[in-house]
Amino acid sequence: MIIAKKEMGSLLQEKTLVLAIIVQLLIASFSSLLVIGLASFFDPSALDKYGDQRANVGIVGEGELKQFIEKSHVKPYYYGDISSALSDFNKNKIDAVVVIPPQGSESTEIIRLVIYLPKSDIKGTFVTLQLKKPLEEYEAFVRDVRSPRIGFEPVRLYIDSIPKKTSTYFEFIYGILIPLLVFTPVFISGGLIIDMFTEEFERKTMDLLLVSPMSFMEILDGKMFTAVIIVPMQVFLWLALVSLNGVVVYNIGIILLLASVIAVIVVVIGAAVAVKYRERAISQYIYSLILILLFLVGYLFADSPFNMVTRLSSGAAGIETLVYSEAYAALSLPLYVYLKRIQIS
């Protein structure tokens, strides 16, 4: 405990730890805004529920598409020619311009649509989302009219139940953001124990500690205790900030327990690497390789720590996951025994 108290007092001098905490603090504090922004990169439909305001769309021409646009969420403005429509579009009086082609569904010609959208990515995305539904409905209408020309009957598939796609917002929050905030402190603590140990040799202070009444293993235990105890403290803070952003997080207590158990495993691994090599650069390199390997192997199992945090935080799992926490805790025992054998040798 004396060593742990000493290390706790020097944690604020660890620039890497402080910087990592600041980054995690920003992520947890602005989680909702971050998720919306990231989700829009690969799935713009995730922003659909935020676009309550109707887009002002200029309509040029007459045709079958007009009736589908009128029934949609957009607010149409009709123009007799493209010049006047583009004039209002450039003056920001309307958000987009749709030029309805003269060809109808009975025509044999290819129907080509011309749509003018704003340069702003966000505004253009909202307008596109509102135009997407009427355009898809018009496409299905034209396909039905022109289907007899195909010359054969398409094969119809009958599926009793089609699983619905999970919302992108849910995937980012519970599948990426929360596991990231939970396990980032774990990974940092593994690197922190390496720095705590190797710096004692670099600063030539390990000899002073060894001549004290404490044994080498007691010194290492104190440092590992410090690296582990800060994990649940950080995780609780991040989950609290995520909750303040309106995200419901279930089973916080079990998540803290699981994060602490995994922290023990990772910290013991980091300590074993540091004790064996006793050089910061080599130890951090080998620790990073081991961490990558564990990260990849973890996704081979359905009950990996990452998946368990996703299920726990979303409410899909509960107290039954304590069995897996006990299994992971048992895994740390042989690692700790191996660590003691390294220091003895």
C-alpha cells in the first residue's frame, strides 16, 4: 500500500495517461454528437430521424413523378422553367431542384432524372433522405409497369421472417463507443505498469527500493494495484457522462466488475513483460503485439469481453454473465504465478 500510495501521487505526472483521460473525457462528454457524425459517414439514413424540417424542393416539368413527390415529406415549389428554379436555388430560397423527365412509365426510353442539391454535405444529406422515399416509390411503380416486357416470370422468394436491421445509432453506441470507453482504460493501465516498472531502472531507483524492508514482489504488487484500481474509477466516470448524454446504460456494476477483472489480466501481462525485459521500448513493443493478438482472438468467441460489454450495456444480458467474469478471473491466477516465477529467476 505504501508503493501504491506513492504511485497514485505520481499519476498526474504521467503525460500519456493525462492526455488519454482528456481524450476519453471529450468522447464521453460529446458521445451523442460524435455518434451522429460518425454514423452519417457510412449510413446517411441514420440522420433521417433528425430531419423533422421539411425540405423546400423546386419542381420543374410535369410527369408521373410529381404525384409521388407531392405525397412525400418534402414541400414542393413549382416552376415553369429551369432558369427561374435555379435562380431561387442559388439564392437559397429552395433547398433542391428536381427536373421531371417527359418520359413516362409506358415509354420505352430510359428515364433520366436531373436533381440539383446544395454543396453543403449535411444539408444535401437531409434533402437526399427526404427525396429518397418518393424516388424509390416511383422506381417501383415504373418497374411494375414495364415488367411484362422482361419476357419471363421472376422467381419469388417467400421468407417467413426477415430480421430487421439494427439502427446505426444503436450499433455505434453499444457496439463501439461503450466498449471503447470501457476497455481503453484497461489497455492504458497495461502500458502504465510497464512505465512504472521500467522507469525505476532507468532512474536507478530500483536499488533503493530493494534495500527497503519490502520484497521485489511487494513492490510490483503495489504498482499493479495502482494500475488496476484506476480502471473502474475511469470506467464509471465515462459511463456516467454517457448517461448524461441521454444514453441508457444497463448493468453498470457488472460492467465495472468485468472491466476490473480484464484489467487484472492485462496488467499482469504487462508486468510480466516488464519484469522479463526491463527496458521500456522493448517491453512496450512486445506488450502492443500481445494486445493486438488478444484483441483479435477476443472476437473469435461470442462471449468475449467486448461482446459481453455490448450485451450488458444494452440490457441484452444480466447477472448470468458473472460466470464468465469468474472464468476470466481464474485466468489471471496462472498468469500471476508465472509472474512470480519470472521475478524469482
